[in-house]
Amino acid sequence: MDARSRDNQAACCGLTVAISGGGLVEGLPVAVDSSELDSLTPEALRAGPLRLGSPVKTTMRAPLRILVTDAHFRAGLGAVRSLGRAGHTVIASYPEGWPPPPTASSRYCSDVLRSPDPRRRQSLFREWLSDQAHRHSADAILPIDEASLVAMAAIRKDLPGDVVPILPHDGALEYSLSKFQATRMALAVDIPCPTTVFLSTGPSGRDGRDELERLRFPIMIKTDNYFTATGGYERGRRFVAKDATEAHKVLDGLADLQTRIIAQEFIRGRGAGAFLLRFNDKTHLTFAHRRLNEVPYIGGASSLRESCRDEEIIGLGEKLLDAIHYDGVAMVEFRRDAMDERPYFLEINGRLWGSLALALHCGVDFPAALVRCYLPGSLPPYNRDYPLGLKCQNLSGQVGHLRSILKARKNSGGEPPPPRLRAVMQFLVLLFDPRIRHDYFWWSDPAPALRQAWGMVRWAGRRISKKFPGKQGRRHGGPASADVDFE
């Protein structure tokens, strides 16, 4: 164990952590009571979560009628394409107030529904999901976004017996929905993590700001997902602080936020993803990619990534998912240090991910294989081979990557931006490179790319209209391009 990991182990076991806000998921059985986190040892963490709501095989026969939520995200489009190609009837839903997403134009999408937005109206979305299930609109429901996962988990016990929720068990969600919990588990099973301080900034508990002194700046400050006072469910937020003054300013701004917070040393390097499908404690599919471009450029969702063979991070990801008895699909995110290529764990995304298209282009079909796990008969074969070095990009993500470079300040902390002229030239070269695959444009299903392009034009038009007085603002509750997305 290196010095950084030893520091983390000491922090995990010895730092007194005050948790505000109670359980991670409202309406969910909590695998680890937050009031007992202070006393948890690595041995207790290794014991694993309760397996409430574990997925089981059904007597259903393919093809199925499957409801895919959050079709406005890239993962939703990938799921619709995968399941449609597999012969299932796929219904896609997206939030009210958003324009029709590119997924609605896919040849593999049989029907489109509008739902309450699970990020803004969590309780209404739960009612809507329950209503769809009791109407038997679908044989199975596949939630895509974290907010939809939380809603599905909260109502799964009340679903009709012949409607199958496709999501991990409740105990595993306690880790995949929390960077705080996932990092503690990673440390408990000796997986390298950036040097971490576990914080809480809520009115019911002290924070651990004094511990920030042992971190090397710049640092990343990350919050867990959280429920809002207005009934929504928000994704966690991330901030870069280049020094202690900025860190304290960020934490002051989070003082009233009822969620868990961690601070980690910034790892200069490049993101890498390990992707796994597990069922009944066995791994059935694996895939890996390295990130070439991210949004923003210092680290975030990938806008350009490349398939690779990376047994090291696959092994680490499998070790972590095994520790929490994880069933389902997951992306285990790492960042490789630019100096020694050592991978450091960042988070678990316990759902289908935004860069799913690359795996599909490589023939590693996670959504279709996931559904097969629930059907009678043999499980999917464990894959070993797929094309290496295949690149895939997201056009609007590439625009976001370029914008983050052009707007960056050299002294803003984190990774210094690359030369702007080089970034512009790279963008143009990749745009017209016929060897690059795309998230939205598929020759077999081109319509979603046309809708995405139109959404980008509308977005650009709104940006321009803001320069002129008297112009109307956005008409919809969501962005014109349904591509403001995350991994």
C-alpha cells in the first residue's frame, strides 16, 4: 500500500465524520445507517450491504415490452437502440417541459411518453411510474438516471408481480449513489483512492475543515446526490479549489446543503472507465475505455473516448462491486495519474452510462445482456474480445470540451489548459475523420443525429439572441439539445 492509500486508510478509520441529512435515499431501506458511520471499521464495511430487492430471474419470455426512462440522455438512446435491435418493443419516456429528444426519432423506439421530471418532482414521478406499472404498459422498466433509480427503488415492493424493475438491490444503491460511501468502501478493500477527507457541512454537524490542511492543492470538493426542499432529487456537485481560501469559500456556500461531502486531492491525468455486468455475484460482460477528451477538460463526462484492454481497472472494479454484492450494470470510474499511470478510484455509476455508444459500436451489448439476465435460460457468455483503439465522440460534448478550453484561465487551479489553437485544430480534424464513431449518428439509425444537430442549432440561436434586447428566452424547461449529459 502506497503512502497516499495509507493516509486514506487512516482517514477512513480514524476521522470523526458528522453526517447531516439522515439516510441517502428517501423512501429506501438504508443499508448502512448514517448515524453509525463513525464507528464502522473496514471489516464492517467489507461485510457488505443488505441485499434488499435483489434481482431474480422471471418466467417472462422474450420479446418483452420495456419502458426506458430518461430518453433525453445518451444512455437512454443507447438502451433503446440496443433493446430494439434485440427484438424487444421499447417505449421511451422523457420529462414534461423538455423538447422531444433525439431518442424519439430512433427507428427502434416504438412509442414515446412524457413523465414528471424525476429531478424536480420526485414524488409525482414515483406516482407516474407506479401508474404505468399497474396499467401494465410494460413487462419491465429500465430506469436510466439516478433520480429515476431512486424513484424505482422506492416503489419496487408495490409493483405488480408481473412487472420487473431492472435495477440493483437497495443495499448496492447506497454505494452507487454516494461518492462518500463508495470511497469508504474502496478504501476498506484496499483500492487506491485520491487522498480524501470526509466532510459534512450541515447545521446538525461540524465539518472537517481542519483536516483539509493535509491535502495538497488543488483539490476537488464533491457532494453526494441530495433531495431538495422543493421535492426534487439533484445530482452531486463538484468544485475545484486551488487553495485553502477557495476551499473554505466553497464549503461556506454548501453550509446549508443536507448531504455528505468529500474533498480529494486532484489527480493530474486522464479518466478511465471499467464497465461490468454482474448477476448473482458473477461477472458476465466487461469493457474498458480511456478518455481522450472530457467536459470540462480538467475532468468530467467524456466527449471523446477510445476502447482499450485494461485488466487492472477491470479487476479493481470487479473487486469493489463484489464487496457490495452488486447485481446489474455499472461503470466504475478511475483516473490514471499522469506521472506513473496508477489508477485511482473516483466513483461508481450504478446505471447505464453516457458513453454507452462506444461499447455498442464494439459489439459489447450491455442493455440487451442485462435484460437477458432476468429471462429464463442461460445467462450471457463472458466476453473477452472486442475491437481495441476504436474511438467514439459526442459532437455537442466536443463543443463543450472546446469551450471549456477557450474559457479557461491558466491560474484557475487543476490541469492547465492545452494551447487553444491546437484544441481548435483537433476539434476540426476529429469532426471530419471518417474513422471516428459517434454517439448519435449511426448509419443504421441516422434520425437521432439530425434531431441532435437541430437542437444544437437552436441552442446556438438562443445564445445569439441573448445579445439582443427584446428577444424571447427559452420556451422549454430543458435544453434544446438533449445532450447535457453525464457519464
